[in-house]
Amino acid sequence: MNQEGNNNEGFIPKHGGYRKLITYQKAEIIYDATVFFTNRYFRKYDRTADQMVQAARSGKQNIAEASMASGTSKETEIKLTNVARASLEELKIDYEDFLRTRQLVLWPKDHRYVARLRELNKIPNPTYETFKKGIEHENPEISANVIIGLIKVVSYLLNNQIKTLETAFLREGGLRERMTKARIEHRNKDTNDK
């Protein structure tokens, strides 16, 4: 097995490699941005800030865990990917609450900065630096909306990822089906070799 948990032989398919997933890359940016945001705009030990950081962490970590579990359990992969999506939805609501309770504007789709955010989201292999100017902007409305925009993109991608996983499961089955197929092929090979 290589570092990504990929097996070149056997019935366990290639898995891992989550750091290459755009959903993971952007979820990591969201986590780092949330740590920055909560440190800047919330009091130390504020329960909401802690929950926001935990939701951001859950989004990121569940994408990684789903990727690693994918080799042996498509069910677990689908469930964890959905947990990541749910955690990020919770986080998005917290940012929306932040804006609403401070009478700040949640940007509509046609807001001029949303177009710029769309451009940034097209950049391959994004990092925190890609979005830093918006995330660390002194205006909390800009900062919160940039992070909300990132969350929306990751949520959209996770929705598509879940649909793809469902289709793959229906087409290919899970570990038990692969194990049975591998065992039958092994028996047939032994029979033909005799």
C-alpha cells in the first residue's frame, strides 16, 4: 500500500487521497478562516465561537475520514460525507446569524463581490492565501460573506459528491460484493489451473 492507502492488488479499491479533493482543500480554508474570524469577532471562551470552530473542523475531518473509509465501506463514506455537509450547513447558519444580529448584509447572488468570489473559486489548488484578502478584511460583513461563499461552494460540491457515491454504489456494490467476486474468481482460477 502506498501513502494514500491505495492497494494495487486485491478487492479493496484505491482510497484516500483526500488532500487532492477540492472539497477538502476548501474545507481546510474554511476551518482556518473560522479560527481567524472567531478570534477576531468573538470574546474568548464564547460558546458560539467554539461551536463554529468545531463545525468547521467537523466538515474538514469528515471529508478526510470518508475518503479513508471508502476502500472498505461505501456506506460509511456516504454517511461521513453527509456529516461534513451537515456540519458546514450549521456553520453557514452561524455566519448568517452573525450578519443578521449585527444588521449586516448577507450578499445576494448578484452582489458585485460575489462575482469576484466566483472568480477566486475557479483557481485550481486553492489555499488560504487565495481568499486571505476577503477573509481577513477589516469589515466583518466582507469577511463573513466570503466565508459563507466558500461554504456554499463546498456544500454544492459535497451534494454532487454524495450523488456520485450513490450512483457508484448502485453500479459497483460495496466491499462484500467485491469480496465475493474476488473469491469466485480465485476459485475459478484454481479450478482452471488444475
